[in-house]
Amino acid sequence: SQTIHQWPATLVQPVGSPLSLECTVEGTSNPNLYWYRQAAGRGLQLLFYSVGIGQISSEVPQNLSASRPQDRQFILSSKKLLLSDSGFYLCASRDSYEQYFGPGTRLTVT
Amino acid sequence: DAKTTQPTSMDCAEGRAANLPCNHSTISGNEYVYWYRQIHSQGPQYIIHGLKNNETNEMASLIITEDRKSSTLILPHATLRDTAVYYCIVSGGSQGNLIFGKGTKLSVKP
């Protein structure tokens, strides 16, 4: 099975600061990769997905961006964080019918 | 938008079967039914999936109605560790994105 690594586990950032969250995947090759966000008490919102290196699809317009520089590396970024960017960010990988999730990063924007 | 409807919350006594319903009346012929669960502050965990036949694995059973418009996830002997939010998702096979709704918060009580 796959293993998804995410870091950092928690992050507190001021409004207007940049963001970079990294996700790496082990145990598979050429997976579909996903970034989700979960606001407090809410469901998971799909932000971005990627079917290959350099291929990014955005599900919602926002001040976040994603990149996939390597097959098993997925990065979520922002140039200037907003208060509304606070939440639990999850990276996921899928190469068949099962989707594997990472442990998540809890981001608090102050 | 999620294509499924689930009750907001359910309770279950420890050791009893937990039956979690899901309506997906607009499911199309090539879409699968997936179930995931999320324990507080963790990434979602895959449970089971099916197309039209009933499925069983070491975690749960999935019963899909003949018209495929609804399904039920069965945890045969619920434990306190099964307390989580359970998500029912319909998606188009291994290439489809998983769109999470609000799920059902299952509370297993002693």
C-alpha cells in the first residue's frame, strides 16, 4: 500500500505571509494526487488534483496554487495568506480504486 | 456538489451492528459507491467500495439496492474506535475524483 507524507503537521502563519506545504508519496508510481481542505466542522473540499508531472487542475478559484515538480511530490502554495485559508489540509494519492490520505497539516492564519 | 445524501448523525451501542444509509438517486451506470471514514483530526480512511454487487471485507459490508439508488454500510460489531464521520461518495471508477459531502457522524456508545 501507499504511504503519504505531509509536513509540517501544524503551522501558524500571519495574514499576508507566504505558504508552502509539501506532500510526498511512497509505494506507487504515476499516481493521481490531490489537495483537500477541511474547515473546522465542515466536509472536505477538493482544491487541486494532478494526473501527472506539471499537470494541475483547480477545482475552486482562490489565492492558492499547486505544483507537481516530480512524480511523487505535490506542493501547495500561496503568495499571501488570508484568514479564510485556515483549515486542515490533506494530500491524497490514488492509483486504482482506493484513495490514500496523508496525516494532514493544520494551518492557522492569524 | 456531493451526489449523496446521508443523515447528519447516528448513535450505535457498542457491540451492535451499525447500519449507515446513503441515498444516491442520480448515480450513473459507471459510477462506483465508496465509503470512507474520518476519525477526528486524522486523514480519511478507505473502507469499501462497490458497483452493483454487495461487497464485504474485514472492516464492513456494503449493501447496494438493485436500482443502485441507495446503499447501506454495515459495521457488524461496532466498537468505540468506530466513532467517526462516515462519508458515502459516488465516483466514476479509478479516474474519477472523490467529492466528499458532510457525511454521517457515528457515535458508538458503551
